[in-house]
Amino acid sequence: MKLIVLQRKKGELNLPLIYGAIALLLGVMAYMLHLQNRMPLMRCPFKAFTGIPCPTCGSTRLVQGIFSADLPTAFAFNPLLFLTGFALIAWVVYGVTMLFYRRRLQLVLSPKEGLVFRLGIVAVFLVNWVYLIAAGV
Amino acid sequence: MNEDNIPVTPDNGSNENSNPPGNGAEIQLTVPFADQSKDIFTGLIETLKLVLLKPTYFFKNYQMGGAIGKSLLFAVIVGWFSGTISLLLAKVSDPDWSEMIRKIFPELENLGNAAPPSQFQSILSFIMIPVGIMIGLFFISLIFHGVMSLLQGANRSFETTFNIVAYASASSLLRIIPVIGGPASAIYGIVLNAIGLSEGHRTDRWKGVVAALIPYLLCIICLLAFFQAMGGVDGLTEFIRNSQ
């Protein structure tokens, strides 16, 4: 596994900033709904029909928990989405640094490492889902 | 992690990439909508024809890598147009889907019962359509590219996936057909994305199909689980009969 620094090409997309802007826009909209106590608590059709939560169940309550500054409760509602949110913040910070230094990082993996990485992502996704089912989120 | 090795076409009005053949590089045509020698309307119509009628040829031979500005504009124009027309058509011709769904699922009693939007809300929604389209494109592209990467099918950059999704959104034009437009647009959208992802990323067709189906896969699992829970065809028939 190697982490290499590359020169950014002219016109290359700054994806962290794009997704950061989208997340910020949606976050502001959600916060405005939260302030007015109008955050829609959606009924998950998957859970309604099968009785078990879907992999994204708990996300609305997670966001409410964050807005109420109750981070442990927010984490308990969906740990993977909670951590993904913090990973997004780190990614956006990286995007901001790309603006100033005009460099980008690239992770180079061997085929074996790539396979382990992909299986790891699937495993984390499944473990989180099992947790949601066990915790009855 | 692979990057496109196809250079961005210079804006010189030519219809072909300036990449010299013979050194392993492919010759890729410039998408008509992105071709600066054509006016925007001609480019739009030509691109729509290619995407809707010759999708395999289009995604295989036209340049999908590079800048995303033109494809984004294409998707916004097509989405805004078809969204507005379908909204107007829905007022006069579409059946009351929410009423039908409420008959089958009585627990969804509030479906479609929301107060009609005010004039200000309608205008705001109309203005916000492009923002919604842009957010949707980035969101769907991220999911598709993630799934393609997991399947080891993402042989090109994220920009390629984004451009494919943006041009494949031409299927939303089918929404202007009354009654069946919505489902037809959704189904043809899956087909276009599957073809686009496999041809654009130069990978197996099944990988494109899986990636294009992922957002719908959960819905299918959900429906199957529901069907199973209702006791198959007999149980479902009985349930619907009792609901009426």
C-alpha cells in the first residue's frame, strides 16, 4: 500500500468540496426543520414489511441526536452513518487543503490489498446492519 | 483507482479527439451537446437521439471522461423540461396513484393527503428543480461509482461515471408520456445506466447491470419480502379483496 502525492490537473474536480457543499446545504435544511420541530420521521417501508431495519434505518434520529448535541445517542442509532459523517468532514478538510496546495493524494493498492479493502467495506456494512437488527433500531 | 487515459478533447470544433491512433489510445467522438461547433439546440437533439436510440454505440464511442459541465447542463435542461411537462400533464391526465395505493395499503392513509402547495411553494419548487437534479446526479454517481469500484469494474474516473449518469438521465424525457411515462422512464433509465456503465468503463455488462440495479434492488427485496409475508399469490389476492 502506497500513498502518493500528485499534482492536480487544471480543471480537475474537487469532489470533497462538491460533496461538502451538498452535505452543508442538506444539513442547513434539516437543521431548519429541526428548529421548527418539523423533521419528518419517515416510516421505513423495508422495516414495515419485513420487521427488520434497513441499513440506513435510524439516520433521521441520528441527525436529530446530533442537532441536540447528544452524540452517544446519535452514534447508537446508526454507528456506520455517524462515522461516515465524520469521515466526510475529514474529506472536506482535505478538499480545502487541495485548493491551497494544488496537490492530491492517491492511495495505490496491490490487487490483494484491493480485495481485502473491498471485502472490508462489505464486512463493515454487514456488521453495522447486524447491529441495527440486534439493537432493534 | 484507475484514471482516464483519454485526454480531454480540445475545443477546436472538430468532431474527433486529437489523440493520434496507433499508440494504444482509443479514438473517442465528442458528444454533440459538448461540441462547440454546434448550437445548443442541435447538440441537445442529436445527443438525445443518440442516447435514447443508440445507447450502446453512444456510450462506447463517445467521450465520457473529462469535464462534467456540459453533461450537467444537459441533465438539468432535460430534467427541468420533462419535470415541468410531466407535472402539468399529471394535473389533467394521470390516474390518482395515491388513491390506488391507499386501497392496497390502508396503513398509508396519509399518502397524497398533504395540503396542496401554495403558489409561492410551486414557484419555489420550479426554481429548485435544477438544484435537486444536480444533487441527485452527484448522489447517484457516487453510489454507482462505489458499487462499480467494489465489483472491480470502475476502470475509469468518477467523471466518467458522472457523465454517463447525466447523459442517461435523457430517459426522463419519457415522463412526458401520460400515465405510463413515469414507470417507462424509470425502467429505461436502468437500461441506459447499465449499458452506459459497462460500455463507458469498458467492463463486463453484468457489473453495469448490478450497479444500475442497486438502488432498486432494496425495493425488489422489500416487495419479495412483502409478497412472502402475505402468503404468495393467494394471500395477496385475499388481502386486496379484504381491503376493498
